[in-house]
Amino acid sequence: MRKRKIGEKELTIAVAQDAKTKQVLMVAFQDEEAFQKTRETGEMYFYSTSKRKLWRKGEVSGNTMAVKGTRVDCDGDALLYLVDSKGGACHEGYDSCFYRDFDGKIVGKKLFDPKDVY
Amino acid sequence: MRKRKIGEKELTIAVAQDAKTKQVLMVAFQDEEAFQKTRETGEMYFYSTSKRKLWRKGEVSGNTMAVKGTRVDCDGDALLYLVDSKGGACHEGYDSCFYRDFDGKIVGKKLFDPKDVY
């Protein structure tokens, strides 16, 4: 995989897509460690650019993602993971982080109240 | 939308997904100009990080993308466009840029020979 300088770090873009519904759930980043941990465990790991550390998806919320399939794009700087998402993917309680359109209209499904989780 | 320093420029990640099949077609970037041009025209524009300029998707290949729906993610640094993709999305001739899995197995559909186009 190819990395890009994103903020302060060399990272690869990682997209998670629901393996069954094909809904795009989230876009985040992976460094080498997150990539390898994901390969080894079959669970999604990212590099958190805000916390500047390895982030196991669902480590707080319990909403983990199990990898069911993998794709790499033509120039290798973006990875696509087909996943089985447990609970809502978004920390705001929705099924997907892409729960709004450009006009702010809510198009996602609310699955939990963030206050109950974080 | 929120931008991140990606390489030398402040950019937003833009994912194109087929509005009908839900296949993820490509991941690229938008600066303000590409974002606005896309809004105005209803056709996908990106910022090319290799050519360092505005890039109308399909300007060479004719394989344009018409915007059918929009999504923004929770923290605003990634945009998802639901598109009607004309011809193959990938410059390597495939339906999607994500035509290989991590083991290199071809899982995409070849729609044209790049030699005939570029």
C-alpha cells in the first residue's frame, strides 16, 4: 500500500463498507501498525489522527467491525474494507458516519444515543 | 466541509459510489474549486494531486460521473457522492478503481483497454 502525508503522518485512506448492504460506513486512516493489526485479527483498526494512536474500532462503544473482504485501489493509496458492522459505525449513534446530505438533511438511521456510550 | 493537509494542500476526501449498484468506484480529493464546480455542474470534479490542478472526471476518457446524491461524514472531512458513472471509473479500464483484493486477485470488471483511451 502507498501512504500519503496526511496531517503530520504517512497514512493510507481506509474506507469501511457494509459487506451486505453496501452502505459506506466510514472513512478513516491506517498507518502500518493499524494495517497489520487488521490483517492479523480480522477486526478493523485505524490510526486516530485526533488521539494520535492506534484505534481499535469499537474499543469504547463495542461497535466493532469484522473484515469480510478487502480491496485496494489502482494507485494503492486507498483501501476498501468490506465489513460486518456490529451496532452503529458512527460515534454520533448512526448506522453510518455519512448520515447527512450536503443540505444537512438526516438520511441515516439512529441506532443508539451517544450519551449512553461515551 | 473540513479540509486536511494532504501532501502540500488542504483537501477533502471525496468518495464516489455508484448510486444504483452501491459499488465504491474511487477515492480522490477535492479542494474548494473542485467542490464548487461539482455543485454547480452536477458532474464530478476533483483536485488532481499528481497534476496539481482541477480535474474534471472523464475529461480525457469521456467517462464522466453525474452526481445523484450527496453525503458528508460526521466530522466533515470526507464527502460521499452517489453517482451515475459513464464507462469505467478507473483509468486502468475497470468499472471501479478497487478492482483488486489485498492478495492481488482481480475482482473488477474490465470495461475498456487503457491503450485505446490514453
